[in-house]
Amino acid sequence: MSFKYLLIALLAGLSMSSCKVMSTKSYKALIAGRDSLQARANTLEEERAKLQGDTARLYREMSDLQREYNGLSRDMTRNSGQLTRLSADLQKREARLREVEEILRKRDEATNALKNKLQQALLGFQQSGLSVDVRNGKVYVSLTDKLLFPSGSIVIDEKGKQALKQLAVVLNREPNIDLSVEGHTDNQKVNNLGQIKDNWDLSVLRATSVSRYLTEVEKIDARRITATGKGEFQPLDVANTPEARARNRRIEIVLTPKLDELYNLIGTQKVK
């Protein structure tokens, strides 16, 4: 029974059980007390309704939070597994990176050591148009055409043979070095060279002459050598001057350390 109905019953009982006639003052005091209790009862009813509403709202919020928590827990479980896989994958990639970097470091060391050996062996020819430098992990030995060939010829002269002989001494001691012999010309049209049709022909035949000398005379394994003709299409200097054209007429012997170890690493240890 609510407080309001209890109050009404109480007042009715008091009225019925009393045979004495109340004075006006007592009656008014009783009425005032009743009104005060009624107001208090109304306040408590309002407070109860508010608390009931708050309780229902809090239950809903708690239910929503519980569902969100459950979803986050499931996500955390999935993310934890994914994080573990990513961490393992990262470790594999880092290990592979260290291996590749170590091999490339060894390659660069070998390349620089080879460059130094060649510079020492060919020191006497560097004033005659020979240079040695390193580009992209390869050693480039560049010989101007005047060091190797008479003008317009594909036959190596004696000075050129001496330079190639010194080069071969080093290369025969370095069996793990592959060679690409590249012929280059200037952009001037070829004239009066018999069956040689153009600069491309000339570059190919000069590269072939050098390759044959290195294999047939200096006994470098022919399987290590590739001969190519680049013609006028890869100039060192694009200026249209006699000096620029002289720089462009050259034989470049590109020395590449064999990277079997690196290729094997790439081929057999791919990380997905």
C-alpha cells in the first residue's frame, strides 16, 4: 500500500475512534499536518518515479556498454592474433634485409678492391685515355678509341694490346667477375670503311675485336664475356665539339661481380 493511502486510512481511523468534538484550533492543526504529510508523500512519489526512470536508463546504458565491451574483446582477440602474425612477418623481413645488406656490403667491398687493383695495374695508361670508376656496384674500365685502334679501324694496335694485357692479368685472377665489352662511337657518319655500314656496325665490331683478344690471346674464359655495340646512342658528353666526340668514341669494359649468392637468397627466401 502506498504512503498516500496509508495516510488516508490513518486519518479516517482517528476520526471514527474519537467521540470527542475537536476544537477549531485542533482541527486546523490536524488538517495542516495532513497537508504536510500529503506534500511529503507527493515529493516521495515524484522522487521514486525519477529513480525508477534513472534506474531503467542506467540498465540500458550498462547493457549497451556490455555489448560494446564484448565487441571490443572480440576485436582485441582478433587483433592480438593479427599483431602476432605481423610481428613474426616483420622479424622475417628484418632478418632478410640484414642478409641482403651484408651481401651487398661484401659486393661493394669486392668492387672497390677490384677498382683499386685495376687502377694500379693500368696506372701507366691513364694518361693515354684510360679511366676506372665504380657505378651502381660495377667497375667501368673506359678506353678511348685512340688508345686501342687506329682511326676508323677495328684492328687493335700494339699500345691497345698492352693495356688489355695488363687488364687481363687482373681479370684472370678474379674468376668471379663477368665482363661486358661495350663499343661506343660519336655521332659522326661513318665514311669509307668498306663493309661497315654505320656507327652501330663499327661499335659492334670493335667490341668483338676486344673480346676476341681477351679470350684468344689472354685466355679469359669466353663464358664470362658479352660483346655489345651501343653505337652513338649512349654518349658521355652531348656537346657537339671535337672534345666531346673524342670522349664518346670509346670501349667500356663493365666488370660485374657474380651475385649468385644474392640471386639465390632472393629466389629461395621470398617473404610473402
